[in-house]
Amino acid sequence: MFKLFKNLNYIWNKFTKAGDDFWDLLEEELILGNISFETADMLIARLKEYSYKENISDPASLKNQLKNYILDILQDGESNELLNIGSPRPSVFLIVGVNGVGKTSSIAKLANLLAKSRKKIIISAADTFRAAAIEQIQYFGEKMGIEVVHHQRFSDPGAVVFDSLDKAVAKDADIVIIDTAGRMQTSSNLMDELKKIKRVIEKKIGREPDEILLVIDSNVGQNAKSQAEIFNDSIGVTGIILTKIDSTSKGGVVITIKNDLKIPIKLVTYGEKIDNIGYFNPLEFVNELIG
């Protein structure tokens, strides 16, 4: 799936014993794989401590321990694999992210995934800014047989969300999935709009959204961390949907976001088909990463 650490096998095979060159090359490769400097430094420091304390310098043993440390990061805290679905209904998922990351298609894939679990879904087309956003989500809704609540373009997103929640209660829906705008070039306006939508949800259902899921493109590298920080600081993010996972992706940002920001990765998408989505599996991810 990933080509994150394409030179790791070279490093393991090149060295028979861990020394300065080994540590330098390993840290460089982690950073090139889009792991932040802070997280890479932490991983190398832990690995060095293990090496010295246990008197182990065999690269193969260190490779296995590196996998353990990355798995520790990804499995730390709340579950990565579960979405917060429960009572009282409807559960409300607010989907956020910048334009171009695959947000709308991720919503369609998520709706399809949940519908397969016999959940009744309503999609709220609250991205009233981007051209054709409403038409795109309507197309997916019709294809899946899922109702989409929408207003005219440039209408108030908060009003769309309010009406969507009304419709969900009236129709006894299990989950409302809310699409939102993603125009980062007006970041402060966007965040104000998302805060307003969040307030509408809280007033209508008497609690915060059950999930605030940030959609991130797996190919954007270190910029993904800054995106996550902005959204998290403004509205709080409960999980990440990582998109566009394929053979060219560098998924080190997954480790960075979880370690530096403590936000779990909950879902990954891959390919163009509607069922190309799955729950994030930390063990499978690490095995793909390190081999």
C-alpha cells in the first residue's frame, strides 16, 4: 500500500551493527517519510536507549522494536477503529477539511460503509460555497439511495444543517453526515462558519457532534500537521480520514498527527470506487510501513 520508507530495507541490509551512520540514516529516512522532526527524534532516542540498555545492535532486532514503538503511538489512548455511533439518535458526524483532499467523495464512501451496516443515513449538503458541491453530493446520494438535504448555492450552511437534523429526527435516521466548505484561503471566515455550524448542532441536539472528522490527503506531507492544528484548535477534531492511499503515498504524517496532536486516524480511503474505504488498522499499517 505505502512506499513510506523506501530505503529502510537498504539500511537494514547495509549495516550489520548500529553505529552513528546507521542512526543518522535511519532518522533521515523517517523524516523523508513525512514524520515530523520531533517525532523522529523521539523514536530514534527511544531506539537508542533500547539498544544501549539491552546491548542490542543488530539492525533486524532494532527494526522490530521500531515497529513496536510506532504501534505504541498509534494505539495510545482512545480506539482508532471505532466511530462514535449510539444513542440518542441521530449520531452527527461533521466532516471538515480543505478543498481538494477528497472530502465529498470520502463522505459518499463513509455513507456507503455505514449503510451496509444497516444504518439509516442522511447527508447534509452544507458546503454551499464550492461550485457543484451540492450536485456532486446529490449524485452520490441518488446512486446509493441515501437522502441528501440541501438548499440553494450560497445559502446559510447553518440553516442546511438545522433542516437536516429536523429531517433526521422526523425520519428516525441513525446518522447525519454533514459536508462543509473547505476554502482555506479565507481561513478565519471558514473557521467562524464551522464554529457556527457546531453551535447549531449543539443547540439542536443538546450535545456536541458525535464525530468531527478531518479529511487529510495522504500526499500533502508535513502540511497535513498544520491543517490538523488549525482545525483542532478551532473546533476540536475527534478523528482523521486519510485519503488517496496508494502506492505513491507517504503515510508518515499519520504517526506525526497521532503523536504530536493526539488525534486518532479512524478511516482510510483508496481508489475511486465507492467501497474503497476501511477502518484504520494500526498493526496492518505498521506492517505495511516497515515490512
